[in-house]
Amino acid sequence: MKQLTWRELNHVLASKTEEEVLKMLSDEQVGLRRVVVLERLHQRYNVLRVSRERVELLSEATK
């Protein structure tokens, strides 16, 4: 992954899926290891994961 500026990173994250963000997080962990970027990627990954889990939980509850 090319090194993105903070503004580019935030713009790109808005259109990424949970899996894509997780891949970006993994790449950053073995690559540049920028703390603020790791934190931002982790935050976005958690938002997407929690949203998916909530939908799954609610769909199970209505069965």
C-alpha cells in the first residue's frame, strides 16, 4: 500500500469494506508501523465490525 497522507487515508477509509480495512491494518503492522495510522485503521475496523455484528445480532433476534 502506498503511503497515504492523513487526509487521503480518511477519504479512502470511507469506501473500504471491513476485510479491506483489516488488510490495510495488517499491512501497516508489518510495514511502516505508524502509530497514528494503526490507531485510525483499528478505529475504522472496529466501527465496521461492530456494525456487522449488530446487524447479525438483530437478525438472529427476529427469527
